[in-house]
Amino acid sequence: MRHNSSKNLNVPPSSLLNATLDQERIALTRNLDGIDANIYKGSKIVISDIVDPYHNQEEFENRYVLRRLFYNKCAYCEKYEFKPDVEHFRPKKGVTNPNGNKHGYYWLCYNWSNLLPACSNCNSGQGKWNKFPVLGLRIVNPPISNGSLLKEHCNLNCSFLLEELPKLLNPEIDHPENFIRLKWNGYFEGIDGGTGVKNDPNNGRGWTSIICYDLNRGNLIFGRKKAIDNLTKLFEKAFALFRENSNVESLVFLLLKGYETLHNMRSPTCEFSFVLEYIFNHFENYVNECFNDLKLVEKKLLKQEFLKYQNSI
């Protein structure tokens, strides 16, 4: 999961812009059956982007816009996903363990800030689904005044909603790196409290998000570990060649290529970019823990040359 601030909340897709009255009607009547997937998914459009896998095919507008905003990745696990679910961050029709909010946040069903692209695994019963744990007082009714929905209280970054103190990280609001740490075996762990044991009340937002989004499922651990190993092999190959020819200039050149690969792969456009961003920001620890076959002098050189590269960009 990476922070993503690219969505313009003031410019929603046309189907959501035209659904303002429908959203208010649902808020006033609590008509959950009136929530229309064709509205929050969007009307069908033909994809004109020639590099898109679905070029010239029909797609739901909102789903297409969301996946483009998130670089064709799941907002939670960062795996590539070209047919994501249009996920409601605050569940629209019901909340698991509701504490009074059995109806969910129905008045946010068409709110642009409440929609994210999620893969089917992250949005499954094993994943988030209808879970939405909070630390504060849960909101059970829409913000209505004089018979009108207060739209300024419906964006997820407003104080009215943030006062619930959500325990789940939202990549459009939060910076996950402040709550989640990468372990060098590919696992995630929370760093703001708790044990990681399911239902531990002391779990902070990191562990709660890891558990609710199921971010330590097997294919994600494998993918993150593979990203670590692929980078490690680049540097190991550089030192293996150096041991054969003792060419320092060649070694430095190959190390530079490895640093450039790391820098490019930490781009949010890349799958599992959190991993490469984490390595970039914790490079010394990465070298100490992931290069058991390097000599101390080689590890020192690897770290020294990285600092030069880091200062040059």
C-alpha cells in the first residue's frame, strides 16, 4: 500500500456528479435497495488508450478512472489489477461488528472520496469486505440539516468522519509507511502497537490494516520476497564479477545500475513499490540483513556507493 493523492475530489466522474440528488434521496430515506451499482461503477465507455489491455473495449467509467489513478493496481495490496472491484472504503450497506451501524454508510454510496480500486482478494470475506473498525464513536446517521445532506461532511478527509478514528489505513489519506514495516522475508508487520494476533484490541492501525486487508496472504508474501531477491541478485552478481576481474570501475558501474533499478522500481507505478521504497529508505539495514555471502568490506562499499547515489538524485 502506498499513499496516493492523485484523486481530485472536486472533479468526480460524470456519473457521480450527476448522482448528487440520488445520493441525497438515499440518505434521507435510508433506501439501501436504491443503491445502484451502475452509478458507483459508472456508465460504460469505450477505452481509447491504445496501450491499455482493454483498448477499444467497453468499461465502467469509474472503475477505469480509479484503476488509472492507482496505476492499474489494487489500492491495498499493490498487485496489478485491470478489472478491480469498485470498493467502498466505508461499507455502503452494512458493517461487520457494527456497534450500532447495521445499515452501513449508505449516504456515502456515490461519494468519490469513498471509492477505491481493490482486487477481489483484498475485498473478499477473507479480506476487508464489510469490515470497518473504529476507535472513536461510530457514526450511525448521515449528516442532515434542514432536510438536506451536508455534502461537506461526506468527504472522507473531513473532520466529521475522521473523528470516528478509523483503524483501517486509507491510502488516499494516510501514509502507510508510518504504520507498516517490511520484514526481509516478505511479511508485513505493524509498528504502532499490538501483537498482530487477530482481534487483539491493542493492535494499532498497522496490524489492523494488515489483518483486515489480508496483506500477509501467501501470494503477496511471495511477490514481496521476490522483489527483494531480484534486487539482491543484481548486487550479488556485481560483486561476483568483481571477484573474477578485480575491476573497481566496472563494479561501481554495475552498482550504479542496481541503484538506478531500485530508484525506478520504487515508482508508485510499479507492482509492490512499497517494498522498493522501503529498501531505499532502509538501505543499510537491507544490506546488513540480506547479503550473508558478502564480506564486511563489500557491504561497506555497497552502502557507501549508495549514499553517493542517494545524494546525487
